[in-house]
Amino acid sequence: MNLESLAGLNDEKLIEMLKASETEAFIEIINRYQDKVHNLAMRITRNEQDTEEILQDVFVAVYTKIQKFEGKSAFSSWLYRITVNTSFMKLRRRKKHLAVGLDEVNPTAASSWGKDRSDISDLNYISTRHELKAELQKAISELPDEYRAIFILRDVDGLSNQEVGEVLDLSVPAVKSRLHRGRSLLRKRLQSFYNDYISEDKIAYGKKFRNQCSHELKAAA
């Protein structure tokens, strides 16, 4: 079977073929998931070299461990679990706290920045937004692993609570509890950032800007 034909098959059929040692199926799995694995690893490590190594390690693990995949959860969940575990293992080996990217946040946790800023100067708005993003990245990077993984999968990648539970082998209530705790920690960090700006008068806040910043804090709640 050629690669064009394989592209039309579902994951279950590809896994069946891979278990039968049909290497073309493995190539299609790589083509189908390499971007998603790369993006998730990059958000966790924020390091391109680490991400490339993780990408290789993840697909080597898929190839060598595919016989252990029982199909109790979606293949993508199993793959994401391998990616998360490999990424955090890489971070622990490096023994450094690295910033986690937030290139795109799921709408359920996104802010309303930029929707209405008629009483804010463009330069102040851009400067403050960049500082807030940097502060948020730093706060995410300092979350304990169990909270950070859930936050990235749920609020950055947009997985459902059920899907996050499958990836991390957690119950839905456990996902909700840890997600709430992680968001609370981020909210406290953002609150401190917000208070610093207010107290130090770093920017001329208008009423609408304060409302926007308040919305940002609530979004992390």
C-alpha cells in the first residue's frame, strides 16, 4: 500500500499495520503527528534542540512499544502521554526551569486584551501586553510539573478534561482539581504583576484597561 492510500486510514488501522511490522504505517504516523508532538514538546521545554531530541525519542518509543498499546484510549492520548513524560524527563535532566510558551491560548482561558483599548496609548498597550505575556510565561514555567502539564494540555492545546485525563492517566475530577489549583497559582502571580503596575504608576490606567486586566486575572481563576 502506498503512502497516499495510508493517509486515508484511521489510526486504529495504522496501529494494526504497525503491529504487523508494516513500516509504511509508521511513516504515516510520523507524518500525521510529528507537528503536534513537536509543538507540545516545544511548549514544555522552550528549547528547539531539546524538542528535536524529544521528537526522535517519542517516535522511537512508539515504534518499540507499539505492541504494548492496548487501545483502551485513543492513540493520540497515548502518544501525548509519551511526549509529556519525555519532555519533563528532559527538563529534569537539565535541572533548569525553562519558560513555557503560550503562543496560542484556548478561547476558554484567553483574555480580552485588544478588544477595546480606546483610552490606552498604543505604545503603553503593546509594552504592557508584552510584559504580561513574559510574566505569564515565567509563571507557567515555575508551576509544578503536574499542574504545568495539565494547564498546557487543557488551556493551551485545548484538550477536553476527558482527553487530558487519558493523556495523564487521571480521573476527570483529578484533572479539574489540578487545573483549578494551577490556574489559582497563575492568578496569584498575575495579581501581583497587576498590583505592581498600579502601585508604581507605570502606566496611566483607564477604566477600560483596568477592566481588561481584571478579566485577565479572572480567566486564570
